[in-house]
Amino acid sequence: MKADTGNTIILVDFNQSTETSKRFVNYRLSSGRKFYLVSFADNFSEEETQKRLNDFASELDGEVAGTVVKVGKVVEEVDASALVFTLNPDSKKGFFKSPRSLKLISSLNLVFVVLQHGCRIEPIKKIAMPLELSKESKQKFEPALALAEDMEAELKIYLPTFKDEYHQKAVSRNMLWTERYLKDKKIDFSFERATEQKHFEDQFIEYIDQQDADVVVILNYGDSMFSGIFGNSTEYQILTNKYKIPVMIMNYQSTYRSKVPVLGQ
């Protein structure tokens, strides 16, 4: 298994989600990564926020690299390659609710790890990924492939169903190409298609539960956080999935050898 290095920002919001963030950091402290506790909380003074971050750090099982109260370019300052955020159960959309936050995700070359309060934090053995394969492109699943290789995990690929016969044939043809590519990489994998054209998100959420997935990988295409197969009104369903499976948002254009894994042991 590839050694886990790099710097990770843990966004701390001082609500119910804080306990899950704390569990995550404790689970990963021995990985070799450096963790920075960062808060953008604006409902406390800077002094109070710093005190709360220090209290958070003192309750951990080891030392973090630093605590930062920030409104500026903290990603560049700590040279972060990943950012971990736990959704507040009282307002699940939270950080991802505002257009400004979505723009931030699209513009930063980071791995975003989205947790839910009370979610499982375990070694990654199964990675689920929704993928649109009507065009041949290994770049579409390269981030998930890198994670699967580094974690020695199985890659579970879920495909949409198209009404158009041309697209359906293209998917079938590219599945054969992808199978050869993944076999050459010696990756354990499987494909499954949605049973109907509509409600792809709902079908995918049930799929990740049935497959007992440890993490979901979705791609950030810059202009759209998701892989071009989710409806705008339902794209948050994956982040807030009812089975509380962690989600990793990866940049479509990036190579992740220096950035993954950021979950698991």
C-alpha cells in the first residue's frame, strides 16, 4: 500500500459534526499526513475561535501540524492537497449550499472529502464511482483508479442507462475497452448499469449500499461538481446520502499520486 503523505485541512465548525471530524483525525494521525485544523467560523471572535481550535487539538490522540483561524488563502499557505469537511446534521448542505462554496471547489486543485456526522471511518476496500462511458476516456476514472491502486481496493463502476441506442452502443463498446485497461492495471473491478433512465441518483445511492462501498468518488469537471450525469436539483443527494458513506470529490484534470489516499489505513 502506498505511503500516505501530504498536508490536509480539517474544516472545523464547532457543532455536532465536530465529533466526527475528531474521529477522522484520530484515525488518520498515524498515516504520515500533516493535519491543519482550520475554522472560518464567523459567529465567534478570532480569540474565541482560536481557543476552540486549541481545545479541539488538545482532545486528539496526537499532535496536529497547526491550527488556523482564517479568511484568506489558507490552502496555499499550508500547501494542502486535501480538505476534509463534515456536514452539519442540522443543516446537511452547509458548506456546499452557497454558490461561492461550489465555485471554490471547482477552482481549487484539492481532494475534497465530505463526511457526515456519525459516518463510518474505516479502511477503504470498495470504491464506488458513477461514470458516463459514452466516450472513451481513461482520464474520466484515473483519480479513482489511482485510489484503488494505492489502497489495493476494488473499483465498483455504476453506469447510466440511455434511451438513445447510439449512446447505449457506445457505452457497451467502451466497457470492453475499460475492462482491458483495468485488467492490465491488475485492478479488481465490476460494472453495473442503472435499471432505468430516470432517477439515476436514487439508483446509485441504493447501489453503494448494496455493494457495501467504503467511499464514493465523484469528479469535479470545473463547471460542474459532478460527472455530468446528475440533475442539478438532486446533485446534493450523493453528498448527503442516507447511508452516510463518505464522498471524495476529485479534480478531473489532476493526477493524484501525491494526494491519495486520504482515507483508510
